[in-house]
Amino acid sequence: MAIPKPEKESKKNGCEPLIPGLPNEIAELCLLHLPYPYQALVRSVSSSWNRVITDPNFLLSRKSLSLSLPYLFVFAFHKSTGRIRWQALDPRSGRWFVLPAMPCPKAVCPPAFACASLPRQGKLFVMGGMRSDTETSMQATIMYRTSTNQWSIASSMPTARSFFAAESVNGKIVAVGGSGTGTSDSVGEVEVYDPENDTWAGAARIDTGLAPYDSAAVGNKIYVTEGWTWPFIFSPRGAVYDAERDKWQEMKPGMREGWTGLSAVVGDKVLVLSEYGDCPVKVYDEEDDTWRYVGGDRFPREKIQRPFAVNGVEGRMYVVSCGLNVAIGSVVFEGKQVEKVMWEVLEAPDAFRDLSPSNCQVLHA
């Protein structure tokens, strides 16, 4: 008995086949295995492809099959014009993809935004910022989804702020410190964004009025520091927020004094890429309140030059440099201790040489 052609069967149901000559079940499996960002690109092929790819069950299937992979998302700007752009890097192939333009005013100061992410959910958040034409802080909350390759406007922050810290804790985004309506006004309000309900709520205030240089989230705690900045003139301040107890406390002296660069959290350990010398990596020991230098490869300073954007996830430390060259450090553990970091460099195209990184996030897509 002859098997009916899928084209005829589909047309009986009033829709075209996803891939002519294949049953729709097989065609859906083919679409399911398309890597990011091709899924978003092929939405324009046909209405039936768009319907399948945007179906919530399709997204759940990708997660259940562990088909999503980590990509590096970089917020960069042109050094001469200040024009901003988001790009995504596939660390496996070294290929870059340009994201759609972020919906925000044209005249903005890129470092004034704060960025955070929910990596496994494929969600990226850009908050606050400052208009460079009026030097006023903003309240914007903008969200990007890897599943749709689109930006959307979320609920505005209750407090306008710029040059502040934002970290994800327990599926929520915590915004801390920064400057308010006037560039010299410190913001003491701490606010928490719930992506599920698209709502902001207040949290315990921070009394130190930090203008954060760096921050890191480990478990239920967020560490915020003004950091040592070259040429290391002023002693930094630091604070620790316990999200479970909604309480602030001072950062331990050893952690505060030794936080001499940008951090990445790998395996619940805070690592810092130092600002001085050959940019050695060190790891923080909370029990002893000390920092220890990490062995391994010498950091590739010849190709990875300041300014840096740093992030860490799943055993790797990502460092994006001027020109968007990327150093990926594989963090090697001996038991629970970080023993060494082994570096590899992905060189960016020559067309990126005038771009400078402002932030980077690792998301699964």
C-alpha cells in the first residue's frame, strides 16, 4: 500500500508542508536542530516555519533535549562615534552575528547602562543608562530573547540611574547604586526586577552610595565594589547584599582591598583579572578573606588589550578586549580549589578594530 505524500496530506489540512517531501514530524526535528541564530533567521521563510519555531512547545523541546548552547553576547560601541551595537559570538566556530538594533535613544553613553542575564532562559536585560545629549539618567528596561532574536520594552525602573551594578539572583535582577538624575547624585535605592511578572519592587537600601566599578553574584549574595582603579589612589569601598535576608553588610577588608580588576564567577568562585602588569588571575578564598594567584597560561596580553569586558559561566572565563578579540579561559579545578586557567584566543574580524566592549553576557540559545 502506497504511503500518501505529505504534501497532499498537508494541503487537506489547509497548510503547506514544512519541508516538501518530508512528514511534518521529521521536518520539525530538522528545525529543532538548527543552531542559533538561524532559527530566528528562518522565521521569514514561511508562515508555517514561523509558527513552528515560535511555538512554546518547540522551545521546551529544545531545552529538554539540551540543544541550547552557550553564546557570548557583547555590547560594544564605536570609539569615534559612540554608536552602539550588540553582537553574538559562537565560541565553537568563531563566527559573529549582529543582533537587531536595541530600542533606545540614539545619543547615549554606552558604559552608563547596566546589563544582566538569565543564561539558561536565554534572556538578556539592559537597564538604566544616560543620554549623552542631556546627561540625564534613564529608567529604561529592555529585554532580549534568544528564542525570537528580538528586543522588547519591559517595565521601567522606578529610579532613573546610570553607571550602576545589576546582577541576577534566584531568577530576578537586582539593580544597585549608580548616579541618579544629576550625575553627582548617588542612588541609595535598591530595586529588584521580576521577569516573570514584569514588575519592579524595592529592596533594602544601601547606605554607602556606591558608584560601582564591578559586581559579582554567588549563590544568594551580591558583592559590589568601587574597586581599585588605576593609578590606585583611593581606597575602595565595598558592600555585600544577602538577597535571602534582604540585608546589606560591609565587604570583608581582604576582599575589598584585593579586588583589583574585573571579576568573573566560575563554579561559585570569584576570580579577578587584575588591572596591572600582565593581568594575572586570582581567586578569592572567603574563609581566609584572601586572594590567591592562579597558575596556568600567561594571559595573552599581546592580543587582548584594555578596555576589557569579563564574564564567567560553566567552567570558563570570557574576556572581550578592544577590537572584540576574545580570550576564553578554561578554569581547571582540583577538588573545590581553582588550580589554573588555560587560555585560547578568538581573533575578531578587522572590521571590528574600532569597536570597544562595554559589557558581555553568556546566554544559552
